[in-house]
Amino acid sequence: MRALILALGLLAIFASRSPAAAQNYPRQTIKFIVPFPPGGAADLLSRVIAQKLSQSLGQSVIIENRAGVAGSVGAAVLSHAAGDGYTIGLGSLSTLALNPFVSKSPLYDPRKDFTPIARLTELPVLMAVSTDMPESFDGVIDYARKNPDKTNYSTNGVGSSTHILAEMIQRKFGFKASHVPYGGDVPIINALIGRQVQIGLLAIPAAVEFIKAGKIRAIMTASVKRSPILPDTPSIVELGHPDLVSATWFSVVGPAGVPRDIALLLNREVNKALASPEARQVFKGAGLEPTPLELDAFQDYVKSEQDKWGAEISKLDIHVDQ
């Protein structure tokens, strides 16, 4: 009899952890941590998704901005939250696949401390140059190889996705230019216009109006196919270099331990939100396109990105003290 009672007790415990848990979710306010400052593109994307989740789930989803150290501060806060689905947040290439591998003292383990839930968008890196540079990718590479002392390149900072891509390009084609890191895309564009730097690696949306105005020149997008925003600019795969594909991405993630049924529910609702006219309008205004994935596909994607960038960072020996 005692064994039967024990067995029934264990059955009740496991039943409470079964997919039925999602039937009562959510029962309270959900906190959405954004590891970047208010007002930027990442914040705007987070707010429209939070709003749509509030409507579909019937509970408030409250944004909490926790910026610092390229997103690592907010990501660390999220990593220490309970994995019950009531604290989720914005994940990105930098927080989940770059910062922890670049940092000498990482604040969290990206492989163990999070539950990837849904991808929001993917944004390829753009290579742009000053207008006195060659007009093709091969021409730019040839110039840099022949004139390394006259070639400066600019990125969003040491250890950023743009910096790592620049180092990969230099390693592959055998040249070494001078790195001039800036804190954002606007200073990179200004440096290209002023010809303080010859090559810039940055986000596409920030550069479009300057490319159309002829103030800087688009050379390639580090993508599989051409960007619909820059249809005349070749992709890096089209140019024959699939190993140089590089894209920033944003996502919804939770702490480790979020039950699968809740993660599935959130993935479904986020993907619905991405299809809404309101979300598409916000994304379009930021020069972005939604790129949703189902839960398993997205979790595989995050793992592949961590494997890829962790290996590249190790090969390139790029590290910062943060």
C-alpha cells in the first residue's frame, strides 16, 4: 500500500509538469527584459511584440530596459530569472552568440542559461565604402591587399559581429588593414563620407539613404541572397564566399527551464504577432523583415550560431575585458 501511495504521489508530481501546465498560462503579468536602451530599433521591435502578446495572451507584458555592456547586463538579469515563463526577453546575436565568447569574464553561459523561444528578424551585415574606392567587392579586396597602409575599416566595436566579419575577410584574403571602431552606424557613415575610413561594415537600414544619395557606395551584403532593400547590391554567396555569411538577429528568449509547452505556446503567439499588420509596419519602418521559425528550428539555429561564432572568435583570438 505504501508503494502504491508513493507511486501515485510521483505520478501527481509528473502530471503537474506535463503539457497541461500551459493550459493555465499565463495567470499573471509577464516581464519582458530588453537589454538595450529605449528608443532604438531593438526596443521598438520588443514593444510591438510585447503589445501583441498582451492582446493574445490576455495578460500585461511589461517592458523593462536593462542596458549595458552590449546587452550582456540585461541578458545576465534574464539568465537568473525563474524559468516559469513569466520573465522573457529580447535575445540577439550579440547576447547569445558573441559577447560570452569574446568576454574574458562572461556574465552567463549562453548554452545553458537560456531557452530560445522565437526568432524575430535577421539583418545581414553590409559592406560599404567611400566613393573614391573601387566599385566591386573584388576591386575593394585587391585595393586593400595592395594598399594596406592606406586602408582603414570601421565597425561597431571590438568583438562586434561587424568586427569579427572584417577579421574573417582579412584572414581569408590575406591583408591587414587598420581597425577604427565606432559606437554605432551613424559615425561609420560620417567617416566614410569624410573619407577618414575606406571600408565600413554596418547595418543596412542606416545606410540606405546615403547610398541612394551617392554619398557612400554599397559593395555587398553578407547574406545568402540579395536584400530587398538593396536589390542592386550582390550578396556574399552570389560572390562565391558562403563562409562569410553574417547576420545580426533578434529573438525572444527565456531563462533556462521554461517548460516546452509554454515555449511552444509563446513561439506560436510570437509568430502570429510577426504576421500582424502592426508588427509588419514597425519592422518595415526600421528597414527589417520578420523571419519567424518554429521552436525546434529556432533552437537548432541558435546552437549553430553559437558553434559557428564561438569557433571563429577562438580562431581569431578576439577578446575583451568586459
